[in-house]
Amino acid sequence: ADIETNFVMARTNLPIDSSEYKKRETTANYFAADLLMPVEKFLEVVNLYDDIHDVASFFGVSCSAASIRASQLGKFFI
């Protein structure tokens, strides 16, 4: 689907507890992560820093967002 189709689909009024809403929200979250923290650059930066706060700061995202992205890519901070 193209961007216009995705935008139109996102504007529908689905109940928050519906499985379709959750599916779309998950898709949007992955899209945002890919946009803000591209895989190759993210893995490069993760290898430079020992602290998730530094990684988050580099990308201008929250520590939660950076932590989720790291775990999706098999990287973990202690």
C-alpha cells in the first residue's frame, strides 16, 4: 500500500480495543521506529555507546523508544 492509502486507512474510527486498531498501531510504531532510528545507523550507534540514554539522545527519541528498538534488534542494555 502506498502512503496515501495508509493515511486514509489510519483516519478511520475504529474502537481502541479492536484487533484491527491494535494491528494498525503496531504498524505505525514500526514505521516510526524505522523512520527515526534506521536499522543500520541504530546498530552502528549502539556499538558506540554503553548507555541507552546516549543512544536515545543521538536519535532525539525517548529512552523507552530506544530501548524498544534495541530489543527488537536483539541488543540489550544493562
